[in-house]
Amino acid sequence: MRTKRRITRAYCVELGEELTIGGARQAYFNQNQPRSRFLFQCSSPECRALKVVPKITGVNYDIHPTEKSRVKSPHYKDNEHYAHHAECEWVLPDEDEGSDAPLPGETELQTRTRLAKRHLTSVIDIFVPPTQPEEPVARPPRVAPGNDEAGPDHRRDGGGTEGTRTDRKHRTRDLRELVDYYQESRDTLKDLFPEVTINVAGRGVIPLRSYFKKVVWARPDTAGYVYNGGGRIERREGAGFVFSFFDKVADKDAFLHVSDEVMTQHRSRRYVNELLDQARLVKYFTFYFLGTFTYHEASDTMVAQVTDLRCLAIDLGPLRS
């Protein structure tokens, strides 16, 4: 059978575990050069017990995000040459069963938005900021797969957590994945984008676009947003760095600081360093981060600290002429 739902997890043969697409990107860029793409299979235990396990295609997880020449957001895609088990979790229909008709209690605008979101490569329902404690989501008992020593619950997602068959909501802790979803929703849905909502742990359901705030609109000592803005690397401090934003905050020059200690301890440091190493090739970077701007009296500037690389996402700007 063919899948009916977006595939948000896949089993990575080389690593012997399940990955979200964000986890696949992190694992890919954490490899030493030359890197190799991964082989993915269906994550459903029923499918993994089949004689021929359905393969899954990972799309664009091996490409650095850029500000101008966008490609489709990284995502998993069903391989049409393979059939899934009838009880595969990706074959079972969603709650609306693909209905084009308004659902009970749904307004006309909500119906239009729901139908338009089908054109997106991925949809995130719940975002758990890495600074928030994770609520465990237990999967129901499953049929054990064939000779899979890692087991279906051995899963790495770069900070995300996926729902179960009884909880179809796609949940993630991966800021890069959230940024991809924000960008694709904004560019694809256009006038319907203001209707897109997201459940942010600790805040509740809010419009997706209101969770993202340009640096120029940031208020000192105010957290709870994904701040974003363009700029350049001011200097490196060991493995760490200072990033200078083009925009000011409260009429002060604004900077983001990541210490040497943070850069050397986090497992995604190789991925972040590879992006920063392209500073001479691009006109600017666009930084997305979860943090707070604080006034630094000695330099008369506004400075934000990122103490966890999971709270940072970077887009490359256009190449220099």
C-alpha cells in the first residue's frame, strides 16, 4: 500500500536508529569529509518485518539553508517502488481522512488554511523550545521488527519528539526544522499565512508568524520569541564567535555571542562551524535564535547570549560577486 500521511521519521540503516529530518541533517553534517548520504527505511515496525522493507527518500537534508536561493525544505518522501504494510502508521489516514469538506466547528477560512497546508512538505503542530523540559510521549506497544537490534524506539531527532498513532500531532524541539516550516509556510501560503498557528510549549497556541520577531523589533530583557536578522561575524573568540546584526535594538548596536565553551561542547558544532567558515564567500548571514537581548553598559550595546546551539539556526546569504 502507498502512504497517506507526511512521513516525519525514518529508520537510518547506517546509524541503526530512527531520525526526524532535522536529526538526519545534523547527523549528515557531523560526518567527516567526504560525507555520504544515508539509506532510509520505513520506521513502522510492521513494514520493517516485511521481506522487502520499504525504502524512504530523504530530500535536501544534505544542503545548507540559504537566504535567497531557497530549495524545498528538507523532508522525507515515500519511494513509489515499494509497498507498505496495511497497518503501517504512515498508511493509516489522518483524523480528517483527507476530507475537503469543512470539519465540525471549522470556519471557511480554517478550512481553506487546512487544505492549503497540504501543499507544504512538512507541518509542525507543537514546538518545544530546547530550553523547556520535554514531556515524554510514549508509543503504544508494537509488533517487534525482524532482526532490528536497535529496536523501533531507538530514535534520535536532533531534539524533536514525534507523536504516536493516537497522537498524530508532529512535535519537534529542532529550531532549524521550525525555521524551515516558517519560511515555507510564509512563502507558499501567502495571504493564508496569518492563519497558521502553532502550539509552543509554555505559551500555548499562537500564530506562527507572531512567534518570529525581527531583531529591530526586539525589546530588551524580553524572551519568548525566535529573533532573526542579518549581519556578519564580528570576530572569533577561540571556537566561539561574536555576530553583529545590521539592525539596532533600542537604538543600540546589537550583537549575539556564543562562547568557546558552548561551541566545543555541543555535538552540532561541526555543522555550525562549517556555516561560519563561509563568511568570506557570502555577503551576510541570517541568524535565528531563541534568547534575550540585554544591555551591556561597558560597550553601550545590546548583547544576546546563546548557551545552547540547539537555540540557533543560520541561513547563508547570497554569494559575494
